[in-house]
Amino acid sequence: MKSFVRRCAVLFAFIAVFSIAGCKDNTDTLVGTYSVEDHGQLKEYYRIQKIGEKFYLSDKDSGQWSSSVEVKPVTKEELAHVLREPVWIEFVGLGNDNLGVFQVPKGWRSGAFVCKTGYLIATVLGPRELHKN
């Protein structure tokens, strides 16, 4: 009986470690330029910059970068709220009240959406695959 209890305790500890996975403190990895697929072609569309200790996101419209908006690290709870489902993966995310850019494991899925590249943008319209340049 003690062996069974010990094995259960180890199993529960293992599950607890993986269930608390969330946003890695590695947001610098999101700095860069991203493309979206448009009619089979990749088009440069988003850019994340770090100025000082703050991060900024801008999008490209008619060949010009828009003014930047500040984005901050996204918590596991915030991502779960956007996706409307629990989050059990490690991820890196920067966002604001309207959108977020995330690095997730390649092949991660949320409902019918599958993230093949490991990068996505989530908005009120849902997730969209990104390609990091």
C-alpha cells in the first residue's frame, strides 16, 4: 500500500509541474518581423521591437509600418481567456487588450486551428498563423 501511495504522490507531483506551465520569461525571442500567408504568398505584416525594457508592435499597411502600440507579457490566464479553453503548454506571448503574438510548440492546436510554424497572432477574430522572418 505504501508503494502505491508513493507512486501516486510522484504522479501528482509530475502532473502539477506540467499543469503550471505558462508564459516563459523569454519575451525577447518574439522581437522581429512576421509574415502572414495571403493567397499562397507570404507578406511581411507585423513587427515587434524592444525599446529600452518595453515592447512595441506595429503592422504594415501599404508598405509602411504603422505607429507602434505597447505590448506586455501575456499570462497563462489571459491566454486561456482569449482562447476560451485551459492552457497546458509553455508559450511566450506579448499582447494588449486587442491582440497578442505568441510562440507555441509547433503543431499546437486550439479547436480547429493548428499552428504549424509555432508562431501566431490572436485577435477577436481568432488565431492566425505567423511566419517569423
